[in-house]
Amino acid sequence: MKNRLKTSFILTFIFCTFLSCNTEKLAIKSDFVIGTICTIKIPKSKKADKILNLCFEELKRLESILSANSNISELAKVNNKASTKPIKLSDELFELISLSKKISEQTDGAFNPAIGRIVKLWNIGFENERVPKKDEIEKFLPFTKTENLLLNSQKEIFLQNGNVQIDLGAIAKGYACDKIYSLLKDQGVKSAVIDFGGNIFVLGKKFFTKQNWNVGVRNPNGKVNDVLITLELADTSVVTSGIYERFFFEGGIRYHHILDPKTGYPAQNDLASVSVICKNSTYADALATAFSVLGYKKSLEVLKRFSEQKIQVVFIFKDGNVKLSKK
Ligand code: AMP
Ligand code: MG
């Protein structure tokens, strides 16, 4: 099961290319964690290996809290037990579920953390992926309302029904990126690349220079190394969601992993990929998924609600057109 996922995530791992990196002077660590290949690059120093090890310990800790694909994570415990009695949450899980509910409201439900039951029906990216029967989707869709996730001031959660299941797959990598960014900053790192599949954070300026990073956005309609546009960025995150990332064919039809919570089926609109540029990677991740559901026109309306986050978006259309939102 893990191997299957590994292969599909390698595709997004290469989505960003970092030009002109002097790799001999870098300390680099990669591992498969939080459901993707994670790579962190920082300048070599006496402390560099220790710092990288700390980062990967932190990622494993976060995975043990947030993973929807593990039977023993804190989230799995919530999904299994919180419909019978309220469960006390860790600070991280409480923070991320609360924020997810808020972003769900702000995106008119396009990003939906309560979509877990429908995600599991499809199981896209896993061995038993399949097109669910229409009546299965109709049966479980009512349980995806975020009102079913009840949080209280004691940081407890109660799920209104045993069929309510939380999936944080569309936001957790961004959250992990933010945590690692803070950890690196606390350790005094001035320049770094954090690359978690389609979730990128470039910390500071390009290694050993005062220049911006060149971050390439992959052509979703092309081959893996086909860079469509290059963005000049510093100290920010770029998160991409695309319908090319994970999919399968059945009866000649392609089914991808970004689901429209209104229908329970893969989102259908004019977009092939969405890259959200934002200093806050948690927002960038959730919004890249939400915009992939909403399509171009509705995304522009919803984007206005996030002026505080100072977001820019690269929309790549199925017909190959590219549009950048205004800054
Ligand atoms: P991303 O790659 O960040 O767009 O997240 C996609 C993953 O999030 C999927 O593999 C599902 O686990 C989950 N997901 C799919 N559709 C949605 C949605 N509309 N809202 C929230 N999570 C979703
Ligand atoms: Mg996302």
C-alpha cells in the first residue's frame, strides 16, 4: 500500500525545481513520512545533521497525531471512538481541526475536513481504489457536514455519528511545513528548502546569496519534469493541488483524488492544477485543495475572503492556459 503511494507522490516531489543550488555545501535529508517523500535542505554546519534529525523526529511525531491512514494515530482514535464519548485532543489536533472547520466555512465547504468517509469509499491511491456505487455515496454524504464535528473549550471533540470521519490529508502537510519552518528558524537556520511533495517552503533567500528562489511550477498537462512557469520567491510557501497527482482509470474514465464535497465525486471544472503562494503553508494547502474544487471563477470570489493571508494563486487550466491572481 505504501509503495503505491510512494510512486504517486514522487510525481509531485519533482514539481518544484530549485535552480542554482550548490549541493556540495548543503546538508540534505529525505524520508517517507506524513504520506509523502519529505526532503529538507539546509546549509552544512556542525549542527546541520542534528537539526535535520530533529526535523524528522518532529515530522514522525506529527504523523502519529494527524495521519488518517494509520490505525494508531491520534486522529484514528478520534475517528474510532469520538462518536461514543467526547475525547480530549492534543493541542495540535485541536488547533488543526478548529482551523479546518473555519476554512471550510470560508470556502463554502469546498475544503471539508469531515469528508473522510467518502475518501475511504474511493480509496484513491490505495490498492482497493474503486468507483463507489451511487447509493453508497448518497448514504454517506450527509455525514460529511462539518457541524458533525463538535469541539468544546476543554479541547474535546465529539462526532455526532459513527459514520462521521475526519480526514486532514488536504491540510496536514501544510501544517507540518509550518511547524518545520518554525523549528528551523528557532535553530538559527537562515536559508532552507522544505519540500513535502507538492508542499514547498523556501525559508529566507536562496542558499549563499541574497537572491530570491526560483520555484518551478510543473505543467500538469505535461511530463513530470516539464516546468510551465518559474516563480521568484523568498521566505514563503507554495502548495500545489492537481488532478494529475493521484488518480485511477475505470471504464476508460479517469477518477482523481480531489473530491467535491457537494457531490462526493472527483471535482469537475476548468482547472488542472492550483498553486497557492502564502507565508502560511497551512492556509496554502487547504486553499489549493478548495480552489481545485471550486474552479477558477468561484475561487476568485472566495480568495477575496483571505486578504489577511496575503495570498497569490497560479491557476493552470486543462487547456494549458495559466492565470495569476492579483497580488
Ligand atoms: P491535497 O493533495 O492537499 O489537495 O489533498 C487531497 C487529499 O485530501 C485527498 O487525498 C483526500 O484525503 C482529502 N480530500 C479530498 N477532497 C477533499 C476536500 N474537498 N476537502 C478536504 N479534503 C479532501
Ligand atoms: Mg491541500
